[in-house]
Amino acid sequence: MSRFFSDKYSSLDAYVPGEQPRDKKYIKLNTNESPFPPSEETVRAAAREAEELRLYSDPEASLLTAKCAELYGVSRDMVLMTNGSDEILNFAFMAFCDELHPIVFPEITYGFYPVFAELNHIPYEEIPLADDFSVNYLDYVGIGKNIVIANPNAPTGIALPLWQIEEIVKSNPENVVIIDEAYVDFGGESAVCLTELYDNLIVTMTFSKSRSMAGARLGFGIASPELIRDMNTIKYSTNPYNVNRVTAAAGYAALEDNAYYMNNCRIIEENREYTQAQLLKLGFEVLPSKANFLFAKSDEIDGGELYIKLKEAGILVRHFTKEKIKEYNRITIGTRADMETLICAVRRILEEKNR
Ligand SMILES: *Cc1c(COP(=O)(O)O)cnc(C)c1O
């Protein structure tokens, strides 16, 4: 830290992204990217738009916003496109939370929530999960604080049914409820349909997971026009051109090719069921996932040790050192071939250990 770093950030514990090593070619099952490439038209649209890079992007991302609103069945003034969904999450923390409006979220969830809270000096409370690692919705009903919940949750993969989300939103009418649907396309129930009914609900989504565009940085939020307007005030006070030209064009093409991406999601779901069945056969405990990853542990091998052995075998998974989940690894679902390679490696590692 330099002697110039502001006191207001000096104790900040920054978010640690999953590793992206370049020392050799890994099967990457550690950051929940898609194993499938963007559609051909997505790539062509990006290449065409690159010729216009001399010019600033449209600050309203008008075409993309309209396309997104149409696909999700809401009006345009209910959509805000952002630089990844991390950006809209930060906008929401900045716009609606402060000393007097704290935020609550599950104790085990997306690691960025406490970082956004600390960055913006927002008091926060972490609510423990139930013993089965699910979010107990009753903990949030009528809590009278702002709330952010990833649904499906990460890194557990467990989803709440829509009616429980509605109970949480309905019972906290004076607070903002953010539902982070980064993984909803892999079998969860979206709360977008509730955004017309409740003016305190923000649903966020991303192109990073189900739409093969993690490197393009594109996300969005759907909420009442009033909430969108407030988050736009933050956007125009920080980065009006937050969605660049190439990404906006690629995003538009991706929404036109929605069927391609949703079909990929179905393949991921099949591969997830296959991988879960194989891990169960190998004696693992696997949480019931509606996401593009599995959260699994084995009594025969420590979570950290399995992570290291898999890395030596050229397979990256995500291991967290937090006490309550350190026995587990989060395994992104890749192609069927990726998952067969993973299962073979796990079987060999366990056999060598028992020899
Ligand atoms: C990946 C992820 C995001 C955001 O990713 P972006 O790449 O910034 O869109 C948000 N929430 C959760 C729970 C995630 O796993």
C-alpha cells in the first residue's frame, strides 16, 4: 500500500477472482464459464462492430436494451445494461444502501457481496444457511433490511422456488430486494415476472455463464422504472459508456440467437446430471444443483488436497478456504468429454490414496 492510499479503502479486502493460469492448458472447471463458444453470428457481429471503435458507444445501449426488454417481456425503462452483472450489483449497493439502510445476505454466497458492502461503507449482516446448505427463506421474511440473494445460490447451486422469493419481496415493501440470477438459465425459476408487481425488486442477470460471453463483460438488471432511473443516476455519475460497442453488438446478436444458448444450457444440465451420478458412485456427497456447477465433497479426501491433485492432473476446480465449506470443491460443468476426464482423474486420485 502506498502512503497515498485513502484511509477509506485501506482496510478493504478485495474480491479474489478464480485463477486464470497461463502456465499450461487446463480443463477449466473453476470459474463457471461456458464450455461452448459464442454463436457464429455473435462473433460476426462483434467483428463488424469493431470497425466502428473510433466512436463512443451509445450510452443508452438502446438497441440491446430494447431487444432484452422484448425477450424478457418487460418495458424498456425496466432494463439497465451494465459491464457484467457485477456492475449492476455495485450500482444497486451504491444507490439503495448506506449507514441507515444496511443489507443482509446468506453467510455462504457470492464473495462479491461483502466486498461491495465494505467498498461503499454499508453495514451488512450474514445470515447462516440451514444445515442442508439451503437458504431458509423465513429468515428474510419481514426482516426490514435490504436483501441480496443469489438464486440459484453460489457456490452451493441450490435454488429457492419462486413463491419463496415472492414472500421475501412482498414482506419487505420498504426495502430493496436484489435477486442475483447469474445461474437461472440452468434450471431455476426466474423472478422477472414479479418485477411488474413489486416496485422494490431488482433481478440481475449476466451473459457470462449461460451465454458464453464472460470475456465481453455484459450483464443487466430488470426492475421498476423508478429503481432503474436511480441506478442510471449512479451509472451516469461513474461510467456513461459502461457497455462498449463490440460487447453491445455481440449481446444483441446473442439475444437473437437465444435458442442456441438455451440449447447449450440443456446440454449443461444433462452433463450436470451425468457428473452428479458419477460422483455419487465414487462416494461423494453432492448438493442438489440448479446451476452450471456442482458443489461436492468426499469423506476419503480433503477438499484442498483434491483441488491440488486435480490441478496437477491438468483440471482446475474452485476450492474455498472458508471453514464451513473447506471440505468441498465447486466444479463447473463442461462438455461431456471434460466431465469424463474429470471423473477418471477423481477415480484415479481416490484409488492412489487408498492403495
Ligand atoms: C458470475 C457471477 C456474477 C457476475 O458475473 P459477471 O461476469 O460480472 O456478469 C454475479 N453473481 C454471481 C452469483 C456470479 O456467480
